[in-house]
Amino acid sequence: MRLGSVVIAVTIAAAAAQAQVTFTRDVAPILQERCQICHRAGTFAPMSLVTYEQTRPWARSIKQKVVAREMPPWFIDKNVGVQHFSNDVSLTDQEIATIVKWVDSGAPEGNKADMPPPRQFPDGQAWQIGKPDLIVTLPKDVVVKAKGPDWWPDILVDPGLTEDRYIQAVQIIPTKGNAVIHHIRTSIVEPAAGTRHSGQLDGNVALEVGEQGVFLNEYAIGKGGDVFREGSGRLIKAGTKINFQFHLHSSGAETPANVSLGLKLYPKGYVPKHAITSLTVGVNEIDLRPHEANVRSDAYMPLIKPARLLSFQPHMHNRGKAECLEAIYPNGKTEMLSCARFLFNWHLNYVYDENAAPLLPAGTILHSIMWHDNSAQNKFNPDPDAQITWGERTIDEMGSAWLSYYYMSDEDFKRETEARKAKPRTLTSAR
């Protein structure tokens, strides 16, 4: 009986140990997969989450952020519209539950032997799209002061294009100042896109600063290159300039920053079957009265041909709250395609998965719905007593959806929609 009791006790202890969530066995693999791309030495994140000793002091904060789905940054409403994206970085419900259980049980380290090998991160200078045919850089470094507020300069660069070409793939790589770069967004500014004016960077570098143009590509920690689907590409016209919009922040030391934009081009004279278009569906009039917390704006764009929608990116400023994209079909029916919360520090582009990208018939109207919060409850709001209108400055407001899509022939649209219908449809993601 005594031996049997010992066996039972050992079995119970083993089961309890297995049920206990530990850092080394359960939490570290999640952090490696979803968090350490930002939370490690040499990046902009405020802390490293590589070791137990680094992570343990932040346990309660980590729980709070993952339960609120603020980290990793991914703000798509998981109960509305398309749920499958090729660049989804969010945690699964099970991963969140594991982190919560770990924190609630005292955040134990566990057996050191269970710790997975350190993750090896790719060289930040590596071209994932292959060797670019054209590399565009800033003519002079942007110097970020040791101390100061966040900074969002728009810098216009002429890449010297003398003929129209189609882009097959694009990637942004920071070459200097990675620690002060929150994100970078590039846009195409065609020759007649608007007026330019000369600006000063750091008091001595004169560069052209102007409109953002239409979205091309974005860089944030962990984001690689964008390779366009077979037979599709972006047209970049002769005389086009590239606008680099930075989000920069001081790191305690004066830091020069620069970037390389790599473009892989189709051969000269080649015209892909599908020409990708990127544009904004937004408003040019906004009126936010003081302390208004839920101000709605609406914008519309008709599709003159059948189309495949490739990506959706909300764009607002400090007082942005949320944005949805709805399809109004020719028969009068409506479908909400995507909704996302908006946090000003994260300008995320949601790229639809190959098998989930909305296929929209000719005559569909894309309806962008935007909400702004000019109340004191908005932590990004610099002045809830101010009346705010539309403008390009960060202290002004904007409201638009940045969309990428391409038109299709009626035959291709019919073939793809029939193929899509033949596949089992999953309405929600695994995340």
C-alpha cells in the first residue's frame, strides 16, 4: 500500500508539473515566433523579451497587452469580414490563454533544459526579393536628435526613371539608424501629382517635401518584401518620384538614418496581365468638434470592372479610431469586408490571403467608413479642446482607406469565382 501511495503521489506530481505553464517550455516559443522580431536588442522596442530574466519583470504588462490584442500589433476585427491575411502576426486564442495562465500562476521559469534554442533572425540588410534592378536611397542621411518628440518627415526622392516600367517586387531595408526607425512608408508621386516645396532636414540638408502620393510599400520590424502575384505588377511611370514617409523617434543619442528601396522590375517592354492599382478611398472634409468621441465619415468608389482586392490599410492621424471597408454590390446587397481599430503608432497594411482576397463584380461600390475620437479618452489626442479639420499635418486629420487591387476580365472573374465557390469556405481564422 505504501509503495502504491508513492506511485500515485509521483503520478499526481508529474501531472501537476505538466499542467503548469512555464516560461521555458510554453511561453518562450510564443515569444520567439511572435514577439522577438521586435523585442530584442538593437530594435525600437522598449524592452527585450529573449530571456526569462528580461521577460519576468514585464509579465503583467505582457498579459494586459495580449488580452487587449494590442500586441503583437494587429487590429483587424476578428468577428467581421475576411479573416485570412498573408501577413497576420496576431496571437491565437490558445497562445493568449497560455500567456494568461503563466502570468496568473506567478510567471514561473520552469526547467532550463526546456528552453528552446535562441532564434536566429535574418540579416536586416538581406534582399528577400532577389537582387533589385533599381535601388533608391536618400541623398543625405536624416539625423535624429538625441532627445525630442516623434518625427514624421516626408522626403521626396527622384530615382531618375526615364521610361515606364512594371514592378514585380519591392522591399524597404533600413541601412542606418534601425533603432530610431519605427516604420517607413513609400509612395509613388507621378509627375503631375501636385505642388512641391523645398524643406530643410536637420538645418543643413535641403530636400523636396511634398504630397504622399499613392501607397507603394511599407517597412516595419519583421516585414519583408512584397512580391506581386504571378502575372501582376505595379506601373511606375517615367519621371515618377518616390516619397519616403518616416516615423522616427529619439533614442538618447544623435543618430543618422537612411534607407534603401529595392525595386525588382519586369523586363523592358513586358506588360503583365494585371496592372495593380493603389489609391485612397477617403474624404477631404473633416470636422471634429471639441470632445467629440465618435465622429463618422464616409467615402465611396465604384469599380468599373471586376476586381480582386489585394490589401486594405486604414489611414488617419492622431484622432483616428477605427475604419471599415464595405462592398455594396450591384444587386443592392452589402458585405463588410474588413474592420480594424486604428492606433496612430501603427500604420498597418492588411494583405489578403491568396484564397481569401475579395473578388468583386463590376459595378461594386467600395464604401470606406471612418471614425475619429477627439475626446480626452484618446491617449494620442494632443488637444481635445481644439476643433480639427482635414489637413496634411499630423496635428490635422485625414480619413481614408489605402487600397491595392487589379481589374480582371469577365472570363477571369467568372473562372476565379467558380473556383472559389468550389472550395470549402472558412469564415473565421485560427487566430
